[in-house]
Amino acid sequence: MSSVLVIGAGPAGLAAAVAARDAGARVTLLDSGDGLGGQYWRHLPPQRPSRREARLHHGWSAFERLQGRVRGDDGIEVLTEAQVWAIETAAAARSAGGPAIAARVLIGPSDAAGRESRRLTADAVVLAPGAHDRTLPFPGWHLPGVFSAGAAQALAKGERIAVGRKAVVAGAGPFLLPVAQSLTSAGTDVIGVYEASRLPTLARGWLPHPQRLLRTAHKGLELAGYAAHHLARRVPYRLGRAVVEARGDGRVEEVVTARLDADWAPIPGTERTVAVDAVCVSHGFTPRLELPIAAGCAIGPDRFVLVDADQRTSVGGVYAAGEITGIGGVDAALVEGRIAGRRAAGGEAPRADLRLRRATTDLARRIETAHGIRSGWTSWLRGDTVVCRCEEVPYGRLRAAAAATEQTALRSLKLTTRAGLGICQARMCGRTVEELTGADPSRSATDTSDRRPLAAPIRLGDLAELATPPNGDSA
Ligand SMILES: Cc1cc2nc3c(=O)[nH]c(=O)nc-3n(C[C@H](O)[C@H](O)[C@H](O)COP(=O)(O)OP(=O)(O)OC[C@H]3O[C@@H](n4cnc5c(N)ncnc54)[C@H](O)[C@@H]3O)c2cc1C
């Protein structure tokens, strides 16, 4: 019987694990979180279950079905609180037809001492680590009370914590609507949702070939549900407007919004000031590329993992599914997971799934055309606007370093300014630093903010343990 290791238990990983098992493989499914479901089905921890989850999540019954399958099947080993912190490539083993890669895993509560260390291998691996949300900097975004929309939503969905009493949600993309709904459900008064793209740009993305949207029409219904929720609560939804500054004495007390031109540059004279105690901002998503890059997978010019029609990456035996191959939403993640799981186990992908994947790929393109970041946003920065929050590097210093050194190599600019070298390891600011300094990571596979040989912070003691043989050897 073949074995498949699935990394990430969001929609893509769950679907891959079930599909691989259905195709006859023995499966190991792991996730660094304490539960299954990933970002989309983020819920209260297992020790504090709630009957309200079904009302708070779309597709909750699909999640329960998938979770029931993976938890109730002896052929699927499920590991939670299992952090893959490094990927080892094994060129020699691969050429001998052996496992493509091995995952170094620490199992136990995040950052706890004495976590169990394992090295997992399998005949095939499905990478499904998802994405995190991207937030563009603006003056005052380092103040307490400014949240990435994903973090605010995680607190609302995963802990039922409201980030403030009065908030605005801003940025770009359909994601702003469920975030605003999560906030209102947690008790926050959302006084406005600001989408940076203007109507003509949205129309360019969403209107052409409407018949192609039929296969993903229920996603439109989901969005209509959010819109109805906000209409009922009189939450205004404004197009072509952004939060361009947050102000306050020690924490956010007000934000400045401004109308944007088609390129997202603020239009002078359109500024409005709104009193709030929380701001939730998201300008799209950045795929988590550290594991695929460590595995040696080819990355495309749009900075997603390159896959073929079978979700196969450029590395033999390694498949990729979900947000690391493109931002297409939960349906894309599920169908890609099913295809990857079946193919990784040596089975065939159903034709219906291949057709559905074409539709979800179309959806991903529309989202990028309608809501993708435009270059004019840099004009809302000031010299003292912090770009890297971990290392407190302001825009002016970054620009001066780039000009003084005439450098476009990212590594050199990072070492000169320390931007991107802090605790988040450039997850928050990496793409922004690249754009602001003119660094061009497409020229080099190694000089990119997405390359992190250690995929997660680990204790020096755990590293030292590597000198002794780890427990377990295969999935
Ligand atoms: C913050 C955020 C909020 C979102 N909210 C919504 C929403 O409200 N509505 C909506 O329609 N879409 C939302 N999306 C998009 C939606 O969640 C995705 O379309 C879908 O979840 C993608 O599925 P996935 O399986 O690719 O990734 P994910 O759901 O992100 O799952 C990836 C899993 O991999 C795990 N993982 C990552 N790296 C490692 C590692 N090194 N070791 C072990 N495990 C690892 C993560 O813990 C995670 O559970 C959101 C996305 C994000 C990032």
C-alpha cells in the first residue's frame, strides 16, 4: 500500500487526505493548529465546542463530513499541534526512487519545551499550507488597535473576541465582507467597509463571460448573504476608498479615509476622519511558500507554486493544493485537494473535478483583476511610516538605503536596513519591502522574502536535539 503525507489540514489538506485514502493509500495528515479546518473553518478549540459553529460558518456540514472521515479511519493518522519546521530534500533517495522529501515536525503546544520530534516521509507528499493575509502599510498602522483583517477574524471566529467597540474594515477583495460579518457577530459595531478598487476595475474583473461564473454561483450567493447581513445592520460599503492613516495617543482613536484614483493613489481633498477604536485591514493574500521553496518546487512569475493538471509540482512525488497555487477561495482549495490526493495515491482524478478546477481557476483570475493591489498605494506613505513593524524600519530609511547603495538585491537591502529580519521573518512586510525597494526576486530562487529555511521559530534546545536520532521515521 502506498503512503501519502499531507501537510496542512485546511480545506485543501482535508480533501487531499480523504481522496488519497479513497484511492487506497495510507495517509498521515498534520497541522500546526490545535484543530482541523484551516482558515476557512476556524472554530473554537475542541475543549470548548459550540453548537453555534454551524450558523457561523458556510459549508460547516462539509467540514464535519471531512473531519468525521479523517478522524474515523484507521488508515489516516491525524496529527494536530504538529509544526513542520523544516523540509529536507533527499536527492540521492529520490534518484533511487525513494521518498521525495522528508518533513521535520515538532509535536506539542506551540513553543512548549520538550515537544516530540519526528521526521516524516512518505511515497508522495501533498503540500497544503495555505496563505496569510497581506496588509499594506499606512501612517499609524503600527498603533495598537490596528489589526490585519485575518487576525481580527481569527479572534472573532476562533475565540469569540471582539477587537473593539467601533471598527472599520478596509482593503481589497471579497474577504472584507465575511470579516465584517465576523466582527459584528462578535459584538463590534462596524461603521464602514472600504474597498480600494473602484467600480470600473471591479466590472473589468467580474463582468466578462458571466456564464463562466455559473459553476461557482453559490459563492455569489454567499457574498449576497454577507451583503444582506450588512444592509440589515446599515453597514455602509464604499468603493474606491481606503484607510490612509490611523491616529491616536498610544492607540487608535481615529482613521483618515480618502477616495482613491484607479491606481489607488489618494485624491487630495477627499479625506474624511472617523472615530474608531479598531481598524481591520487586508489587501489580499500571500501564499505560504517556505515549505514548497525548501522542497525545491518551481515558483511561477506570479509567486504561486507551479503545478500541472494533476497538481504535481516540479519535484517528483510532491503535489500542491489550495492557496499556495492561487487565491481562488474554498472551492478551489477543495477541488485541488481532491485531485492532488487522488493523484498522489496513484488514482485518477474524476472528470467533474477537472472541470470544476477550470471554473475555480477562472474565479481566481477575476479576483486578481478586480481587487489586485495597484501601484499608487505607495503615495499614501510618508518618510516616517513604519514598513517593517518587527524591526521598526521606516519607509524613508528603506528608500535612502536603496538609493545610497544602488542595490536591488533583497538580501543586501535587508542586511543594511534590517527590514524583514524580525520575528515574523518578513511574512508581514516582505512583499512590501520588495516593491518599495525595487528588489526583483523573480531573478533569483534564493533572494526572495518567501525563503525561510526554518519554517517556524524553534527553540535552540530542539535544534540541538537534532544531533540525536529523532523518533519515528516514516508516515
Ligand atoms: C486569515 C484568513 C481568513 C480567511 N477568511 C475567509 C472567509 O471568511 N471567507 C472565505 O470565503 N475565505 C476566507 N479565507 C480564504 C479561505 O480560508 C481559503 O480559501 C481556504 O481556507 C484555503 O484553504 P487551504 O487549505 O489552501 O489553506 P488554509 O485553510 O489556510 O489551511 C492551511 C493549513 O496549513 C497549516 N499549516 C501551514 N503551514 C504549516 C506548517 N509549516 N506546519 C503544519 N501546518 C501548517 C495551517 O495551520 C492551516 O491550518 C481566509 C483566508 C485567510 C488566510
